[in-house]
Amino acid sequence: GQMATLSTLAHSVSGTAEIIDDCTIRVTDFNYDAGGINVRFYSGQGGNYVGGFPMSEDLIRATPYIGESVYAQLPEGRTLDELDGISVWCVDVAVSFGDGMFQ
């Protein structure tokens, strides 16, 4: 039930992430213009996503996300203890388009 509000840092990212079970995070009212290079939901600790791990397939697509509900899944062998934040992360250039800390 912990929630994180995604900041808007680039590419119009916004939304609310909620942990719904031990391996699934739902992001509601998700907005993102779908641009960038190899962009995924990424885990982080203490606001650092460089050492995190991907929790989704590439989010880039032909049309923007507007108010959608999307899901991030922890990979096999990973636990929620390994993260306290979530980012819309551009993997190739190590930049967060928007992120939030779970409260």
C-alpha cells in the first residue's frame, strides 16, 4: 500500500505509483510523452537509480501515455527490500524523467 508521487523532470512524466503486492507496482494516472531511448520503470534506493534494476519492458511507443494505469514487476530474485523509490529511467544515458520515493 505504500505510494510514491512521480516528479516531472522530463518528457511530461507524472503519476502515482503504489505497491500492490510483493512483486507488483501499479502506476495510475500515468503521463509520459513516450520519447527517449530505452526507457523503463527502474528501482532505486535513496533517490539513486544508477545502481537499480529494471522493472518493466521499454516504455517507448508511438503514442503518449495519458492518464493510463500501467504496471511494473519486480524481476525474479528481487524483493521490495531492495528499493524505496521508482523512476521512469532512460537506461542508455542514466537520466530520470521522473521519480518518487515510497511513503
